[in-house]
Amino acid sequence: MEKDLISDRIGKRLRHYRQQLNLTLDDLAELTGVSKPMLSQIERGTSNPTVATLWKIASGLQVPLTAFIFENPSLKVLKAEDQPTFREDHNRFEAHNTYAAPGISLETFRANLHPGCSYASEPHGLGVIESITVFSGKMELEVGPETCLLEKGDSISFSADTGHLYKNPFEEICEIAVSILYTNAATSKNAL
């Protein structure tokens, strides 16, 4: 998909969510930690946000990251080659979105942590729960001051409102499934 088309789609979806929640750009900036000028540029489609910026916005709005990207939000078969892919840490962390839909508070990914991977994830927002299951290899997960070693078959869930670090200091690829459960904390702001 062309970069301009993606930027336009992200901008339209961002404006839709902001207006649906009755938020000003100032409100949205406070909620997401992204500056008002940057949010304005994204809404107009004149700026293509980084994955980190899009995560901040999605977390602040309590919507799945891919809600900004999918053309058709209905449930459908997603072939491996059609799954949106995000790469970070010099391509040592790659995540393939396997499920997300606007209005649904769950999104799932399968991810590969290549040897040497050290991917820092920003906090996802209050009330967000993340769950990881290891299918092959092993990894270290740092959540706040705690570090856990996860091996094939292990699962963990944690409050994702603090930064967390995915690491693979081992010699083989670690394949994991990640589920992120969002709450509607963003909508409760307007209920007051």
C-alpha cells in the first residue's frame, strides 16, 4: 500500500475516533502524549507517524493499533502474506497482526524475536492487559523492575501500563503470540 494512502487512512481514522469521543486536539494531545501539531498533521494526512507514535495514540484512545490501518474491519481470513507487519530494532523484532477490529477491545499478534532482539514497548495505557505465549525458542521479558525468562510453552500476562522490554539474547529465533486487551478508559473521560 502506498505511503500517501496509508497516511490519509490513518488521518481519517484518527479524526473519526477523536470526534466520536468528543475530544479536541488539546484533549487528544493530553490523552496520548503526542503533541497537538503532530496530531493535526497526522489528521490532515501530511505526516506519516512512526509505529511508536501510532502506539501512543492507540493506547491513549484505547483502540487497537491496527484500527488505523485496516480497510475493512469485518472478521475475515487473513492470509500470512496479507497480515500487517511491523518491524523494529533493526528488523530483529517483527510482529504480524493476526486480529484487530474497530470497536473490539482485543488485538493479537504473532511475533518473531530474532537473536539479539531488544525491543522496548511504550506503556499501553491504564487497564490494558498484555498476554504472551512462547511457541518456540525462549525470551526474556522485562516489566518494570522484574525480568522473567520464558521458554517454549510458557505464558505470561501483565498490566501493560508500564514500559516493557522484549529481549532475545539467545541464538535461536523466539516465536510468540501476543494478545492485548484494551479497556474503555478513554471514553470514561467524557462520561464525567
